Amino acid sequence: MSDWPDRRLIDLFGIRHPILQAPMAGASGVALAVAVSRAGGLGALPCALLSPDEVLAQVEAFRQEADGPLNLNFFCHTPPDPDPEAEAAWIAALAPYYAELGLDPEAPRPASSRAPFDEAFCALVETVRPAVVSFHFGLPAPDLLARVRASGARIISSATTVEEAVWLAERGCDAVIAMGFEAGGHRASFLTRDMNAQPGTFALVPQIVDAVDVPVIAAGGVADGRGMAAALALGAAGVQVGTAYLRSPESLIPDFHRQALASARDDGTAVTNLFTGRPARGLYNRLMAEIGPMSTAAPPFPTAAGALAPLRAARPGADFSNQWAGQAAALAQPIGAEDITLALAQDALDQLARLSGRPRPA
Amino acid sequence: MSDWPDRRLIDLFGIRHPILQAPMAGASGVALAVAVSRAGGLGALPCALLSPDEVLAQVEAFRQEADGPLNLNFFCHTPPDPDPEAEAAWIAALAPYYAELGLDPEAPRPASSRAPFDEAFCALVETVRPAVVSFHFGLPAPDLLARVRASGARIISSATTVEEAVWLAERGCDAVIAMGFEAGGHRASFLTRDMNAQPGTFALVPQIVDAVDVPVIAAGGVADGRGMAAALALGAAGVQVGTAYLRSPESLIPDFHRQALASARDDGTAVTNLFTGRPARGLYNRLMAEIGPMSTAAPPFPTAAGALAPLRAARPGADFSNQWAGQAAALAQPIGAEDITLALAQDALDQLARLSGRPRPA
């Protein structure tokens, strides 16, 4: 399978298939990255919930198991200043649930642990020298970004609009991920907060392709060979795939999330800010249905998560937990991530050959 | 150009290219249908704003200009009972605008004129025998639907979810339009009101293809050959295209709408219920920005339109007018609709050939 029509990502990252595994904080770790890498895709480690030491250990574990390049992914949000008033409003909105579960809303709660890319992470990148560093929510400060670039890493980030893609390309990203509205997990949005205007993958990809010179990676709804073929047809150089891996044995999601995915529907997700304060797509659950998926009471990312932790501890399961998933969750298969990756590549090439009216030789 | 990989729609409708012109009430008429038909696509006449006599005249005009099959499109909503309380709440929400324009909120207003498919329209179908009858917002009552079928017409309708597609297929639709969230104009939704869960084209099309046996027509974000190629890659048998025609000389939109489209952005639209009471995607304008695109104060379709009519009359232009458009509006070209259609077909086939690594002979 060396017949990809667009080899830009293959050459840029040193991979065999233009398939990027989405780094999914809390849902993916070394095993998934290794499996995707072995299949010829780009394995990724999400670092936002890890300490630098934990990242270092995971990188070493990955490198013992796989020869391929590695993508380290970091958030680059600006942590908000403490805002007791906003926090109190959020607790008030959740008060009925605290009461239902017999919890004390005045009891101390854990602080949220999503860490932005900083000096310590940057030093780690300079030490382990990953082939690719990807960012979510924009890019870090220019001095940190320059150090990442000097480490030799290829730099990518996600755009949810043409404006964001142009912003990223102007700052030297080697490729841009076009993250359509279908995508699971946190919206990468960093220049807009208007979730009503977020473009879907089908509309977003060609418009970003027209606006930037770097290769574009399609994300959001890409879950099988048809989706990968369609992404290439829209002008993308490759795809980033997340939800399609969530049912694999390498995924780290809890059982209730895995079970919910087994009966996922096309219309079973929404973008919600309830779980972290930042919009993210996940399967509808009780909290989203009762409060509504978007609430002005949710405090800034990542502080909204703190007030939900006691609810989740008292009532484990779907009711108060985020279950990130994209709109193509129903296409995810409960098979190994290496097989998922190989099937994506094979089926996409087969689909393109079939549509051109000339079947590929077996 | 006889090398379409999927000929189901070509055979079903008797067209040369699997391209359906979206019937756009208020924005398209005979000229657009004729131009698309001459190019080998399926021309359509939107009938929701017309009387049966007006439809009859337009059918006759079409048939004098074009030899191809014709698609007559009807709404099949249930008109709501009068609800003075809801109407008063809507007037109250709009009161600042009435005051700004010096209008009397107590003055009589025009009733909305969107007519559902009924006995008179059905008799018209039996008389003019169009090749295709398409419906929006579900299907009409079984007795009317049976008469349409007996007239010899192919019957199609739009689905915004897998559930709606299955519902339509079970009731005998010959093909189903998969209307992704990117699409301009009224959402076809008839089994759901949850706009937060509406799937994008990229996720919706393959899931509907997997769920029904009839051919699937992709709609929403399809505006050039890349989009058409991608739709086929996702498993669609063809495409329905609306926004891509809005800048053609055959389009009937007013100048302010045409000018806004010339600078359209990927993130410049939202789904709004302000203009008719039913969710529809259009370019952001003052009313949407100030009230928010979705309002619980808007009364049921189509009555919300009545209270906006005096505002539009007093302030013609974008402020209080719907400007329906999909998320790929920036890809629309100001060229003739026949050329748009031919380019869609040619570019889609070229794109598929290019991606398979084997250029088509010139």
C-alpha cells in the first residue's frame, strides 16, 4: 500500500499511512499509540492530565514497543484566575444533585488538573525530542513555541474555523488539523466562543484547504474507510481519528462509556461545557439532558470539573461523567487499534479505486 | 461523462448527472430549474410559497424550456392552531425593534403564507405528473401520499437523522436525502426538535447509507466537485445542492443577500428559528446576533414570520430578513447555474480519478 495520492503527511511525519491517532486525554495512553504506530499511522500521547515525569515514562514505554514517530499533545489554555463568585454560581446550579446524593456543597473539592504547556513540559520536549508536537486550544507563547521548533519537532494544531487555520499557519504550523463540528472531545476553538457557528467537517475542510498552504488533516466524523476517502476528496492530506478507537481494547475508557458506545446513535451526542467549562462533544447523559448541554453557569475551563468530582465519586457511571464521542461513534468497532488503522487505510484506498471505476489489483 | 460509479439516481430519475437542485422557496424558480435540467441534473420547483395555479404556470414554463424531468417540492408541516398568547410573547420580544422603527405592534399583520401539501396540491400533481415529488418536514398523510405514488412520481424526502431516514424508507420513499447540519434553509427535521444533536453531513451520510436500502442523496456543504466526490466516497448515490446556486443569475435572492454571500465565511451562519418559528440555517444578521439565533419566544412555524414582516417592510435589507445559506457559502460562485452544474459533475469525476492515481483521459 504505497499508492496514497497525497504523500505530504507521509513525508512530513515519516509514517506509512496518513492517519493520525487523536490524543484523547483520559481515554488513550501508550497501548493505543503503539498499536496505531505499528500499523503505520502516527501514534500520540495526550499529556494534559500527566506530569512531566509521567510523560517521560510513557514516552520510554512507547519507544520500547514501537519504532515509529511519536506525537506528544499538549493543551495551551490560559488557566483562569480564581473566581469564587462563578464557582458559587456553579455549585448553586448543581445544588439539586448535591442534595440528591446527600453531599455537602461546602466540603473541599479537588482542583482540576489540566495543565497547560509550560516550561517544564517544554524542557521535557527538548529532552525526549518527539517527532511531532501537537497543541490544542491554539499555540503556546512564542518563546516556548520557538524552543519546540528548535528541538526538531514538527508542530501541528487544530482549527475549528478558517480564521483559526490561517492564524496557525501564519505562526509556522507544519500542518493544520481541520476539526469539524462532528468531532468528539474538546472543541479546539481559540479565536471564537460561538458554538452556533462552528462548521461541520464537510464544509470546513475544503475552505481551510483553500486558505492555507500547509497540509490539512481532517478530523470529525472520520471513522471508517469511506470517511477517510471522503476527507481526501475534500482536499485533506490525511485524517485524525479518535472516536473510532474508543471501543478498541487499547482504549482506557470506563465500562459504562464503552457500553454506551456499543449502542451509540448519530443523534446521541451534543457539544457541552458542563464537564470542564469548555465546549466538548460527548454522549448525552442525565446532566446534559436536565441542565441543557451548554450552561452559562459553568465556570471557565478547567474549573467546572471540580464541582462535578464529588457527584461522580458518589454516583459512578454515566449520570455525571463526560463520555466524549464524535457523531460517528456508531461506526466504531470493538476490535484492536492496529486492525482499525489498517482497515481504515485499506478501505479508503479500495473506496477511491472503486469510485474511479478501476478496482485495485488484489 | 457517462462514467458515474453509482447510476442508481441516474436511472431512478432519468437524469445524466446525480445532482439535484435544492428547491429553495423564495430563492429559486423556473430559471434555475431549467438551467440545472439543461446541464443534466434534476431541476426542482419549490411550491410552499405558491398557489396551485402559480405552480401550474411554472411547470408549463419549465416544460417549454427544458426536456428533463422535474421535481416539485412541497412542505408537509401541520399548521398550528392560532395561539394569541404565543403571538403576544413574540411581539413582546420584538417590541424594541417595533419601537425603534416607530411601528405600532397592535397594527394588523399579514398571516404567513407557507402552505402544506393538501388536496389542491395533490390534484395538481395528478394533473401535471412531475417525474419526482419531494417533501420537506416528513411526508403527507397516507392517502395523499398514495395518490402521489399512483400518479407515477418518484417520491423523496429529507432526513436529518438516521431515525428519520428509516422512517421515510419504511414509508416507501424511492430515495432519501441525508441533510447534514451544514445545509442552508429549513432543517427538514420532523421526528426531533433537538438542534444540539443534529449530525453533520460527514457523520450522517454513511450512517444513513448503512441504515436504509434506498439510494442516499447527500445535502449540506456540497458546493463544488470536491464535495460531490466526498459525498460519493461516503456512500451517497448523489448530491443535492442549494447554496452553491444562490449567486447564479438564475437565483431570485435580493441584492443584500447576494452581496452578503460574496463575502461569506465558513463561520458566518447559524441555525435560527427567529424568522419562521422553525430552525433554518442562514447568514448571521442583526436580529440573530442580538436575540440569539434560537429563541423560545418564537411561535410555531410558520407564524413567527408574521411579526417580522412589518420590520422588514420598514427596514428593507439584512437586519430583519432571513438570508438562508449553508456553511459552504464561501464556495458559491457568481456564474450561471448550468455551468455550476456541469463543473460540479466534471470536477467530481476528475477528483475521483486523480485520487485513484489514474487521471481520466481528456
